[in-house]
Amino acid sequence: MHEVELSLVEMTLDVMKYAIHRITDRNPPLGSPITEKELRRLAGETITADGIGGERAFKLFRDVLVKTSAAIDHPRHLAFVPASPTRSAVLFDLVTSASSVHGAFWLEGAGCIFAENEAMRWIVSLTGLPPGAFGVFTSGGTEANLSAMVTAREDWRRRDAARARTRGIILTSDGAHSSVKAMAKVIDVDVVVIDTDGKLTGSKVTEAVESLTPEDRSRVFAVVATAGTTNAGIIDDLAGIGRFCRSQKIWFHVDAAYGGGALAAPSVRHLFEGIESADSITIDPHKWLFSPYDCGAVVYREPELARAAHAQEAAYLEFFYDEAVRGFNPSDYQIQLTRRVRGLPLWFSLARHGTRRYEQAIERGIELARIASQMISETPGLELVREPGLSCVLFRRIGWAAKDYRDWSFRNYKAGFALVAPTKWRWGGGEPETVARFCFINPDTTEKDIADILATMK
């Protein structure tokens, strides 16, 4: 065997051994951050004219780089919105990469796109949208929100040629995800943020629109509601907002990037009443549907409106639309042209485990939030800020200031014990208060994990 081929085989074996160990490890090291200067000292020069060799590069990754990065599926990673991809999904992510399939057009990726679409059909079925609704997998919630708002704006302009150069307005709440404002900058529209006590309602949207000048009122083309705010798991008044949008012919988008997974949980499905009236919905499988990064999804009530907004035309693309190879082209329904078939790991995991296992795992996250809230209520010196929202729990250590929460968070993280980040919560018009926050996604998190974390606040 040639030396190069032997080296490749050895490197492949090293990679596969690591991958198998990591996939089967239910309690991986959390990781702990260090400075760039320290990383530079430990790593040295890695990109050189002749290369450093696969063995050395992989050893550097295994012994230094990954150990200074957080494991998002660690059972005590309860910050932000963590992730917990199934072992099946992670394993099939390797297969997806190794298969080298271009997932933009049916011509090149027919079988794999078919499988993605099977997973998408299940997601759409959770929403209650009418027949004909469908969606596409994206890189995440930001791209999904962006694709939906481009579709909304183009439909709004199509319905009235006088709006062709009009700068539109989106309405959303102060609890909306930061990507809504970021996305609005990209498409150059204004955002009206509605102050709430956490929950956006139909009446508050009505009041906000009525308070605008007639000129600004005519520029409103979309309302973005949230089904599971990132901060507290709050679900907006989807039914009320939907009724208002329908009456005013305004696009109704629901950002359910985090909370959308709970549509599969019978215990909380009623909280999403009204989501079936949405024109578009964002859901992130890489959050509460146990897929690897990066996998988001956008679902449309009328997919053809998205196709009219996003399908690209070019001489070299014409062949992809030939009658002989016509099929579902994911690139026609969101802003990305070149894409991997990122929905395949979800499809494989769903196919292997069945949707009932997903329901059980999601219900476990909701149960863990209830268990944590009970522990907090029974622990002297701790108290709930509000009742749990889906799988989010906000709580305070009585007497602590912002610096105390910050020091506590970094102390636990640097020790490799837990990653629990503080957040801010504001009641009414008061000043924001720094508090602690749990977000439960991983069904492997235990009651002991919760108790051990709370014990560090004493």
C-alpha cells in the first residue's frame, strides 16, 4: 500500500474511533474556554506550506481545541438554548457529509431531498397548517426568519405595484429573538418593537398599528410573533395576532425556532392555538428536535409565494428545471442556493426511533423545568421569577447582584462543571433585573444535575 494511502487509512481509523467514543459518551467533558493568546501558544502554527500532517492535526484537535470548546449536549449545559442531537442523527451527519450530495436541486439530490421532505412533512403536520403547506430546511432560525420576511415583503409589493420602492415595516415584541432586528437590517425594513410584559397579544398589535401615522400604517407588511421566547419560553397570543393579521391582510410570521419542538408534546400543544393561521413558521430542528447543528426550517402556508420570491435564474441553472428532471428544489424556497442536505440526520433519527420517542423526549424537557421550579421553591435563598415557560426557568438568588451571577456562571464553567448563563428580566416599566436561567433540552439531564447546580449558589 502506498504511504499516502496508509496514512489516510490510519487517520480515518483515528477519526472514527474518536467519533464512536464521542457519540456513545452520554456525559462528555463540558469543556472550558481559554484566551486566544493561550490557544496560540498551545496550538502553534497549524497552516503551513507543507502541512503539519493528519496525525498531528487530529491530535491537536482532540487534546487542545475541542477541550476548550463547550459540548452543547452536556447534561449540565443549560444556558442559551442548548442542543442534544440523538446518537442516530450525529452518526448520520457523518454519512451525510461523506455522501457529498448537493441538496439544492432535485436533479442532483432527488433521493436525499425526498428523505428530507419526509421529515418536513412530519414537521408541517405538527403546525396544523392546511393542505398544501410545506417548507424547507435552512441553516438555522435567522436564515429561516430572513427567508420568510423576504417572501412576505415581495408578496406585499406584488399585490400593489406602488409599493415597489416603499420601505416596509415589521411589527414584533420586545421579547422577540435578536435575529428579527438583524434580519430587518439585511432586507432594509423598519422594525416597530411593541413593549409587553412578556407576551404579545392581538390587542397590543392592534393598538400599535393604530398609533402609527397613516403613512406608516400603510407600510406595515408583517407581524412577527414568538412561540417560545428564547429568554423565558413565553408563547405569544397567536390566535389573537392571527385574527388581526387576517383582517388587515398583513403577513403573520411565527418564530418558533426554540419552542416549535413542543408542538409534538400533548401536554402543551394547546398553548400554540392560532399557529395554524400563520403565513410562515420558523422551527429549528437543531434545538428541540434533536438534530446536529446546523439545521433550521421555514414552513409556508403557500409555498409558491416563497418560490416566486427566491427562485434564481441563470443560464447554467436552466438544466435543473428541465421537464425530465423536475422535482422539489429546496433552493427555490429560501435565500441559500448551494446547500447540504441538512435535513437527512433528522430524517434518519425519526425513521429509526419513531415520532413517539420524540414526543417523550420533548415532554421530558418540560418535566425537568417543572422539577427544577419545585426544587427552587423549596430551597432557602432561592425563588422563582415566574412560572416555567415550556422548558425555561427563571430564578433568583436573593441578595445577589449582576456581578454575583456572572462570577457564579464563569466559576462553574471554567471548572468544567456546568454552563448556566444569567439573563435579564424586566417587569412592566421597571429596570431589568439580572437573574439565573435554566433551559432544558437534553433528556439525559437528571434531577441530581439540577440539585448539584443549585447547591453551588449557596
